[in-house]
Amino acid sequence: MTGFEILKSKCYLEEKKKIIIRNVEINDINQILKLINDIYGKEYSDGEFYNSNYLKKLIKKSNVNEKSKIIWKCAYYGDHLIGQVILQKQFGIAIVKLAMVHNNFKNMGIMNLLGLKLAEYIDDLKNSNIFCVYAVVNQKNLKMIQVLENFKFKKYGSLPKHNLSENLLIYGRILKDFYWKMIKPDIKLSTNIYKIIKEAEIKRIISTEVFIPSFSENQKIILSIKINKHSLLKKKIYLMDEDDKIYAEISGNQHSWFNIRLISNNLTYCEKKQIFETIIKKFNLKGDIRSLSFIIDVNDKESQQILKENQLNLYAYLPFYYNHKDMVLLGSSKIE
């Protein structure tokens, strides 16, 4: 009998007692890889989770104590891993990752059990420097969406599609936001930003000042996209000049470039234009890269205007996303 058939049988309650929620261990790696492959094949959005060395590194950092940057919970039924979830802290936020339950055990309350364990840690984060908790979830994963909404998460937008079967939604829960804050996005984005912040009940007031960029001439920068060969566990992709000066950092997997972020805050309009258009041109030429997304400071009108001019669209509003600054996600997909 499958797990589904057993838990649906007359001995449901007795069998459900055999489900154990515990911290991840090094010996779980093979089952973690198997669970990801059983559910997603090779299409899981965070490609680094297919790397056993990367998993080992994360597991060693996880669950050390209540102040650990990584909380990783597994659900076991007998000797079989049937579900898992990670809460990872970084840059002033926490992100829920790897939230999944084996197809044979869906709608059995496994994700609720995992969610309750995470909720204990999320409540503790209110006393830390974490302002917001994020989760990226497949639109078809209705059980996970229900769990998030039960724990007061709101929808902040989505990621551009990187494959036909997966539409990833971005949910978040603000832990502390005591005052209304003024934001100054590009006027062409303000209407759509207003819709997101109103539906998500985020305390923001939008200024709609007209922005006129400065077009002072700059020396042409010769830029190229390079993979960091010194990173063995997690690929880092950078936009660099001939002297290896880094202008942008790119996260990604085999089908998507996402979380593209400018390194410097002191770039001119013309420099930003060169940087963004270099990345967009490379994206358009690479047939295997299906989606592209930039994380931009909500008050950076210059960058937003350049990206809009290059046909990128607003996908999400991200409060406190990077070092407690609000960001917007603009992107493009070859699938949509």
C-alpha cells in the first residue's frame, strides 16, 4: 500500500502517530535528494539543493541552537522522508524554502505539522532583527498557500515563470512595522505598487513625483557575465568589467536568472543603463535562460525607469527585503 492508502485506511489515526517531525541530519541527504527529484525532477527553482555538498554545508549550520540562521525540519513516516521545510535568515529577513510533501502524502496534514514547528521559531523572530518572513510557493500548492495564510502571510507578487508547470508566488509576513513610511517609486509603477500594498495591508504612502534623469556622459564600460570559479558549493554569477570590478550579482539556476542586484549605490544613470542592458541582451541571446528578475530599491527611480523602457514588468513588492530596505521585483519571462 502507498502512504496515501495507509493513511486513508481504518488505521489512519494509528498510522499518523508514526509520522515524526524532527531536525534534519547529515544521514538524510540521500532521502532529501530523492524527495526533491520525486516531486520536481530536475526543475526545482533553487538548483543548489541538488548538490549534496551544498546540502551538507547547510545541515552543519542548521539547528545548532535557537539563534541558528537555518532551521530545517523533516517529516518521516517510518524510514521514509515524506516532507521538509527550511527557515533561513539573511539580510534582515527570513525565507521559507524547500517546503514540500511527497505526492503520496498530500492533504494529510503533513505541511500543517511542519508549519506549526516553524511557527514557533517565527514567533521568536519578533525579538530579533528580522522584520519580515518570506515564502515562495507554487501556485498549484494550495495546501501550502492555505498554511501560509493561516499563519497571516500575505501575497506580495510572483516570480517570472521559468518553466511551463510552475508559477511561483511570493508570500510574506511582516513581523514589525510600527509606522507608516513614504516611498518614492517611478510614477509608471506607482499604480501597480499601490494595488499590491493595499491588498497586502502594508503601511506605505506613495509619493508620485515626476522624475527626470540626468544624462551626463559616461565612459563606456566593457562588461561581461562571469561565473565565480572559486565557489564550489553555490554558483555565483557576476557582471564584471575588464579589471574584474563587480557591478551586479546574479543568483540563478539552470533556467532562470533571478535576484539580480546592483553592488554599488553610487552609479550614474548612464552606468546603470549599460549594466541593465548588458544583462538583458545576454538574457535574450541565451535560449536556455527562460526568466529574468531584478531586485531594485523602491526609491531608485532611475533603475526602475530603465527597466521599464526595456519592457520589464513589475512582479512583486518586497518590504524590508534587503537590509531592512523595501525593494521591488521587475522581470521578464520568455514563457509568458
